[in-house]
Amino acid sequence: AQRVTQPEKLLSVFKGAPVELKCNYSYSGSPELFWYVQYSRQRLQLLLRHISRESIKGFTADLNKGETSFHLKKPFAQEEDSAMYYCALRLWTSGTYKYIFGTGTRLKVLA
Amino acid sequence: SQTIHQWPATLVQPVGSPLSLECTVEGTSNPNLYWYRQAAGRGLQLLFYSVGIGQISSEVPQNLSASRPQDRQFILSSKKLLLSDSGFYLCAWSPGQLYEQYFGPGTRLTVT
């Protein structure tokens, strides 16, 4: 069965420290993975997608098919990074794309 | 530009009462539409998705149902609410074959 696992409910780091939000997936097909973010009082929005291999707001994520992981990383955390982060797997089924989200990790960046 | 609306923003309903949450999308046609529930400790759970008018797929057996009476309208309903239906309900759309989902502002439902 397809599944996305985010093992940490809460991650607290100090400003300037490195951040790694973990995401593991279970899927027999070719995975398409995304990170979504929800800042306080804002809508859930796309942060980055693995296929673009881009860096957004200093965040990067590399798809590791061997470890079935898509961890989100940032070398130096900022206070404005505090938010809820969701990892998502997109798959094609029954004529449409469907997303499976992880349970989310709340990142708190401390001053 | 495309926008997505959800109504109402908050709702308090007694157990056993009916429910109707509305989601509408503007500025696009034939979107894929999704209903999610965001519950504490459980993250984002896909409830229903729709690829066209009258086409609804259900992801989990539950007390809820969904309908798509118009191309850009997606409704989440219940005949009798349960306490466990409390949560934050998010509607999202995606432009078919492309990658991103766009989320609405959500509806906070409290069943008392």
C-alpha cells in the first residue's frame, strides 16, 4: 500500500542551525514527491517538488530511491521557517492524480 | 487568475445534524477537485476526489459524502454528524495533468 511517513511531529531548532525534516515513502511505482508548507494563518501551499530539483527559501530535498526517502533540508534555519510541513506522494490512479500526505512535522525555529 | 473559496469558514453543529460544506473554484475549467480532513495528530487525510461533474471517488468509508453538481463546485455533506467528524476540512484543486494542488482556506467544523 502507498504510504508517506513523517516520523517527527515536532522539530525544534535554534536559529542558524541546520534543519532536516524526514520523509519516507512506500510506493511500488515511480514516485513523484512534494513538500507542502502551512505558515500560521495561511493556506497550505507547495514548497517544492522533487522533479524540479530546485531550492526554495533555502530548502532542498533529494529523492533517494534506495532509501525511499525525500528529506527536506536547510543549512541555516530562520525564524520565519516556523510552520507545518507536509510531505506528499503523488500517484496516478483511476484516471487522475491522487496525493497521499504524511502526518506533518511542525518546525519551530527558536531565537 | 484562479481562486478557490470555501464556505463557511467555521461551523459548530450538534451531533445528529446535517452538514453541507461548499467549495468553489474560479478562473479554470474542468479542475480535479479534492476534499481533505486535517485532524490533530493524523495529518492530512484525503476523503474524496473528483475528475468531473458527477464523478466522485471515495477514499475512506465514513459518515460523509461528496457531490459535484457543477464543474467548479464541490460539496461535502453528511446526513447526521458524529463527534468524530470534527476537524479542519480543506478543499483543493489541480489543473488535471499538471503537478500542483492549490488549497482553499479551509472550514473548521466542531461537532458538539
